[in-house]
Amino acid sequence: ALLDPNTEDEDQASWEPIDADEILDGTLKRPTPRLLTRTDGPALLYPGKTHTVFGESESGKSWVAQYVAVETLINGGRVLYVDFESDALDVFDRLQTIGAAKDHLRAPRFAYVRPDASPLAFREQEAFAKLLAQTWDYVVLDGVTEALNLHGKSSLDNDEITQWMRAVPRRFSRETGAAVVLVDHVVKSTENRGRFPIGGQAKMAAIDGAAFLVEPVAAIGPGLDGHLTVRVTKDRPGVVRSHAGGWRKTDRTQEAARVRIDSSGDGTRITVEPPQKNELSDEEKQQIFHLRFLEKVSEVLSE
């Protein structure tokens, strides 16, 4: 049952009515973002929820995901990094460049995994179960397309995407309490891109936290002082949008943060700053309300 992707709770059937008292008496509250914290206070990632960070190649999306890992480690948390695209040397080097100490990157604070098979494959099941049995503050799944392929799922088939989301990312968020981030790509054509990662629409529908589009503003690289924007394209709990900036009508996104990646000196200094424009007009607020309503409808229809 531990490896059944459809198992929510072994002690209670999912079709049993919930205990509404915890909601009605205020015991259960809406989740509050705690990771990827801006310099002015608000954060962007929810504990116990799944998120996606997507963008073009070399847009800085992995920088954002890795910065959160360092932020979490420095603050005393535990991080699991599941890497489908890069290798251990690159990831460990990048994390130390950003500011992680060697002690931060040793067990039990940090774990790095480079899978070459589905976690449900016979020889992988025990290792996967051990990861699920632990408590993590932050889990990165870097390379969604490759992860789907290893799981035997198509990145274009919405049913198969939903199955994978339930079997892997949602299980990590639900069973370990982690804020889970999927690092993904966008289609090459800017005309057909919209506000979604590459592949089936279920990639967005299955996200129960927030989704972010990363766009470079100034080039990122050695010796450069680069900038990128993190734009919220979906926010199911709704807290991130309330602190985001102005509405962009072309794709219905809001700037949630502006990230500075300064590699002009020794190491790399990353600063997560508030959006440049943080005031919304009444018209923009109304548009956001309608967008959140449409997101809910889309999720219900998808499920």
C-alpha cells in the first residue's frame, strides 16, 4: 500500500466524510508560504504543497530552485534534491557557490538522488519508501520531462501526467510535509507558450501550490550581475497573488519577485526582491478574482 499512488491514508478511506469541526472552529487554516522569501517579508512557496518553476533554457529557473535549497539549509531545514537532468558535481558546486557550507550538504540535512528508473521499479521501491518515510522541508524534482519518461509516462498525455503527479510529487508533499518544486521547461515558440510549462495541461492543473514562470531580464553568468523575474501563473491557495505586482494582460501573470543573481565578485550572491510595481488597480484586482475562479473551474473539470 505504501507504493500505491492512489493511497491517501491507510487508516481512513478517502470517501469517508471529513471532520468539519476543525474547519468550522478555525483549527485548520489556509497554508502560508514560508520558502523563497523576499527581502520585504512575503514568501512564495507553501509547505506541504506542490509547485512548478518553469522557463526557457538558461532562464535561471534552476538557480531559483537551488537558491531555495540553500535558504532552507541555512535556516536549519532538510532538503531532498532529485536530479533528472544534471549531475552531482554540478549541483553541489552550484549550491556551494550560492552559499551552502559543506556541513549543510551532508546527511541527514541534505540528500541528493540521481534516478535512472521509476521509483516503482522493483529494485527502487525500498529506497523510494525510505525517502517518503522521512520529513523534508523542501524537495526539488529537477527535470519533469525526463522524470515522466523514467516513469513510463508521456509528457503530452494528461491522464498519465496526473498519475505521475499522484505517484511522486504529491506523495512527497503530502507524506513528508515538504514544499515540492518541479523544475520544467516551456515550449520554444513564444506565440504558443501561454502561461504553461511544456506538455499536457495536467502539469498545471495538478499543482496544488503555486506555479511560476521565470523570465530573464539581464544575462546570468560568471562575472555578470544578472536579473530575472518570477511571475506567478497559478496560485491555488491565493496568498502569493495578494503580494504580487501588476497584471500583465498578454498572459494573465503577475510579477511575484525580482531575483538578482550577482556573480560579478567572489561567489554568487542571490537576492529575492519585491516586484517593481506592487500596486494593483481595481480593474486588475477584479481580473485576478476572475482568473482564480477560472483556475478552480479548470481544476474541477480536469479531475
